[in-house]
Amino acid sequence: MGEEREKVGILVISYGSRAAAVIDALSRSEVYKARFYVADKQRNPFNAEHAEKHVVIPDLDVGKICDFVEANKNDIDFGICCPEKPIIEGVRDALESRTGIAIICPTKRYAIEASKVSQRRLLEECCAEANPRFNVFHRAGYANVSEVKSAVWAFLDEIGDEVAVKPDKPAAGKGVGVWGDHFTSREQLFVHFASIFDSGSDVIIEEKMEGEESSFQAFCDGKRLSVLPDTRDYKRAFDADLGANTGGMGSYKDKKDWLPFMAERDREKEEKLVKRIFNRLRGNGSSEELRGMPFYVAFMHTREGAKILEINSRPGDPEIQNVLPVLKNDFVDVCFRMIEGNLSRVECEEKATVVTYAVPIDYGGYRVKFSGDKKVELSGAYELTKKNRYGDNLRIYPGSMELREDGYTYALGSRTVCTVGIGETIEEARGISLAGIRNIDGALWNRWDIGAEHHIQRSVRRMKELRATTPAAYTGKR
């Protein structure tokens, strides 16, 4: 018999499939026996099954999370926060001051996704070439609707109508409007603008960036970054990138650290840009307040080079689900190293992964209303994880679903469950992910083209076309 694993108590602040992936990765440690104390938005069946103690805090209120941790602080060694809301509201600051338990996420000061305006100002200071042209419309700056409309029209006269309109405040990836997708006239654009403005948020209008997106993630101990492989997220609801923006319908990762439509130099450019942001924020030396994943960055690769769409201060969902199942490192050890300030290189197996989400019938505008049975049964999908089928090459992570007193699990309003396929190729991983999806019993729907070869080849062709027209200033050629 092997040596008994050292017990470690871990707080997980949870919402969605991302937290299930975190718990799964931590539970796979061969050195530590993880015991989970989960503060959850609902009674997620995966989390409830794995937790030593599980509490439901529907609004993820920081004070209630602190109460739960204080009641169990003698059994908790560290914590990790997955969703953005508690990070923005200062959950780490509050927990560390009240309990002394180290929390893996940035402090409120470095919750960079709290303001898109602040992000643009930061990029102006340290890597202006990654910024699009933009203008900020502050709510306090205009006397009436006519005045702000005139200011919007004047900016559009300057840069053209093809723009993106974004709220300053976080909107879970769903507040952005883009010319050609959400509006095709200035009047329609202003309706979207006004919907944000009237909600109480300042508004940014940015030039629309044409290119291909990638998601960049990095762990941080305050002194150094350990970068993870790039992933590609699918925000739009329906196949062929149609429909409304969502929280993310799925994502893929290649065997390499960069994506098929990228070159290695594109990946290197991403790293250089993020490290410049990191160096600007940490100042002289280091700042352990940045501990966790302070840089989950959405890049757009354009004819002028890499541009930054937005920066988030937490793991991506679904992007982190592409990475955690194929970590070579012991994830508990990685967490301890982040806390201790001696983070080293984090490596992944050379595997491709595809994440596919199954979502409720009325999610993303698939149907206006669904009043039928919302029970979801995952046993058929779990059956595929047995060794004579896919084994560890298929992971199933419940998200916005709830285990109720009747013993059944039910879909809630957001993304219900994701399946992660792991393979030697993206196509193999996609097949495994979709096999899992097909074996879920419930009134759910999904995109079928996540990681599909035709979609990837379209991205490859598009980048070739863009690079063929890249200005000399961006290639180093004269």
C-alpha cells in the first residue's frame, strides 16, 4: 500500500461548471487528500457529492461566505474563488482579514474586470498598441439625451459606424453590442447605447476589431506568471456564430500552446503584452495581491497584430475546463506555490480538448419560453466515463443545475452542464465531448460546431487573408 495522503481543507467559492472542474482537478492530487468546503450559488450535484460541507448562498454575498468560513476555519487551509462577483466585491480582502486564511484570487484592488474604462486606461499606459480607438461616455457628463446622442454621433463621424458598444460594468459577456451583429444603423446603435446608459453604467464605444479571438490565461503568485495554453471560446448562441452573445457555449484547445490559426510568434506576443500589464500593476518587485488568475485575457488577432478585447480577474468559463483536466502538475501543489510565492512552470499534457455546453431550452433565445419538465439525468453520460468506453478522456461538469430534496437534478436558468473531451486531435476530443452531450437526458440544447474542422479552417483562412494585408509597420518590413 502507498503512503497515506496528507489531508488539506479547501474552500471553493462556486458558481457553474468552472468550479466543478476546479474541484475535480484538486481531488486528483496524488499527494494530498482534498476535503472541500463549498460556498455555492445552488446545490450543484457534483460539488455537493464531493464536499465535506456544502452551503448554498444564492447571491454569493461576501458576508455570508465569511460566516461559513469562520464556522469552519480550523479545517480550511486555503480557499479559491471561481466566479467574478465575489472577487469584484472584495471576498479575498474580507476573508483574509477576518479569518487569516489565504484565498486564491486577486484582491478587490486588482479585480480588473470591475471596469472596462479602467482597463482601457491601463492599456494606454503600458501597451497602447493593443488598444482599439475608443471613447468613454460618462453618465455625469451630459445634461440630456440629445446632448449625449450628439457626442456619440460626433465620435462615429470620426472613426466610422463599425464599432462595439460596451458597458463599463461587468455584464457576464452579454452586454456588448457590435455593428453588423446587433445593429446596422446609428439609430439601432443608439438604442443599445441607451439601454446601457439608462441602466446606470458609463459606456465605451470602440472601433470594431476584425480578426480571430483567443483566450489567454495565467496563474500568478505575485512575483511571476505561469501561462496556460490558449483556448478558443464560442460566445454566440447558435451554430455558425449566429444568435445572441452568451456566457460561452463551448471552447477548444489544441495540443500546442497556441491555436491552429495562430503562429508561435502570436503566442509570444500575447505573453509579452500580458507581462507588460503585469509589470505595470505589480510595480517594483511583486504584489501578492495579484495572486490567482488575474489575467484571463480575450485577444483579437487582427491585421495590425494582437489587440485586447477585455481582461478578467478569474479563470475563464468554459476555457479553464479545457486546461485543468490535462494539467501535468498536482493542482493542490500549484495552489500552495501561488500562496507561498514560489510558483514555477505549469505544464499540460500534449492533448487537445473540447468543451461543449448543454443549456436550457430558453437559454440564448433558442425558445422564448419553456414550461416543460426541467429534470436532467446525467447517468447515461457518466456511463461513458467507464474505462471500457472513454475513461478519463471524458469529464462531465454540472453547472447551473440543482440537486433537490426529491433526489432529482434540475436545469436552472444558465448553462446547465458541460462535457470535456480529451484526445490526440481536436476532432477526436470533439467527438468524445459530443458523445457525452448526446447521452444527457433532459430538455437541453447545444451548439454542434464547437471545435469543428470547418470552423477551424475558416479561422485559418481568415488569418491568412488578414496577414496578407498587414501594414508594413506591423511586420517589420519596409
